[in-house]
Amino acid sequence: MFGQSSSHGAVETFNETIGLWVVWRGTPIIDAEVLSPNLTHFSAGDLMDRIETTFVGVAYQKGLSLRVVPSRASIRSDFILLERILLNLVSNAVRYTTHGGVIVGCRPRNATLRIEVWDSGPGIPEQERKNVFGEFYRGANSDGEGRGGLGLGLAIVERLCGLLDHPIELESIVGKGSRFAVTVPLVAASPTLLQPTMVPQAATLASSSQLIVLIDDDTLALDGIGTLLRSWGYAVASHASECEALVALAASGKTADLVIADYCLADGKTGVAAIESLRSSLGVPVPAFLMSGNTAPERLREVCALGYHLMHKPVSPMALRATLAQFLKRSQIAAVA
């Protein structure tokens, strides 16, 4: 239960720092120490709206309640990096909560705003809390699918909070749930703040005739990304393997305009192999890129060496929109040619 309590950069800036540099530099930008925060003033409400849009569908699919409390507070931070922090926190909360729900809200305290993420998940034992932000920490599994626990996302969260000088706190009760809180500076409201209508929203140019094939053996990930893409107007086919995708495409008589595959699939298979198999069977070089929750530098180098674009989970809606636009444009050019 929740207790009492100038613009933020263009899409191009985001692509350069979070989306494309991660892939084409061949090492995570946080580790490479090339990331400089773009501190601006913006509405916390805009951030809350984007978090709600990203996770409402997947929470519904899991039978969870998701409550994102509106906020009128104005804060100073890097919008994109702060969004990345919250995407990781809320993603973990939704993923490892099996009943009840998740609440995201803001609580003003003096000259700061605490952005809090509450869940009714399994909680984190006290002896593990000092290690939970470690790069290779894997908490106890709670999703019943044989997957590891909290994973690498919290290491990224801690690094970004340090970069932004935003303190992060964790409170948890085993069997009851957890609360993560990120503290950011409050600023006075200003007429120069970016208005909600100016904030980049979901793509409005998407065509339902453009078919995106998702391949991931993680049902939760398929539901979450698929729901987001459909809300943008795309036709989406979600499958656990390339074999399922090929059967469905053959039955429908359609071909894919874009393939998005998770890097690690079931039975030791990779998204690279899945994409290559689809391309070979369809007889066309369908545009494709990969997603992965693994941020290890060697994984990035491996994928780059194969000529593939890799995005890290949880994926920011802005990053996903920009990447979709690039790859679907390639698909349209190829179709004309």
C-alpha cells in the first residue's frame, strides 16, 4: 500500500546516448564512461504517464493491478536516464509480483521529490539487500518459470542514480513486498517547461499493414512489448520460436516487415539463429534486431560482430519507437527496390 507522504531532450539525443551508442560502441555506455547527463526541468507527470503506458498492458495480462499516481511536480533531472531507472524498477516489480499489484507514485519532501515503486511481491531478505544492486546478483526466482531473479537491471539503476546524484533507497519485507525510492530535486514550475502535447508520444504514423514478428520464449516480455506495439497501430505476431512464426506466416499468407527476437531463446537457441532461419525460409532479408536483458560487454561485442542491433530490456518506449522507425524504413525501401 502506498504510504502518506526547458525540454528534456530530443529523440536524436536519446538515440545517440542510450540506443545507438550502446550497440555501435560495443560496450555499455555506463561502463565506458561516455555518458553525460542532460539535466533539464520537466513535469514528473509526463514521466508517470509514460511509465503507465508501458506497463499497463503487461500488468493486466498477469492479473495485477497497476496504479500510477499522477503528479504535478516539476523536477530537475535527465528525463531519458530517469525514465530508464524507473523502467528497470517497475519492470522488476511487475515481473516478480504474482498477486496483488504495483504502485508508482511521487512524494514531496522539502526541496526534493521521492519517486517510489511499491510492489506486493516476494520481498528481498535482509541479508541480500546489500548485494541486490550487484552486477551479477540473481535473487530467488518468483515467477515460476525457472528463470533467475532480479538480475542485472538493478546494477544499471544504481549506476544511473550515481551519475545523476539521485539517492536510491530500498525497503522490503519478505512475503509482503518491496519499495524502491529515487529522490530527485524539485524545481519551481516554469512556463518554459515542455508541455505534455510537445512530449513525443506513441507513433501515429504506424500502419496496421506493417507486420512485426516478435520471437521470445518469455511470455511476459511478449505480452508487454506486443501490447505496446499494438497500441501504436502495428500488426503484431508473437511467438516463442521461429518455427511457430513460420507456421503462422505460412497459414496467413503474409510476410514479416520486421523481426524482433530475444537473444537467448529456449533450448540454447539464439535470436540470431532464429532471424537467419526466418530470412532463409521467407527468401527475403527481413529487417531485424535483437533484445536482451544481458548487459555483459562480451555479449554486445558478439552481437555487433554479427552485424546486429541490440537493445537492452526493459526497453524505453522512446528508444523502441526510434529503432522501429529506422528498421521499418529499411523494409519500405527494400520493398520499393
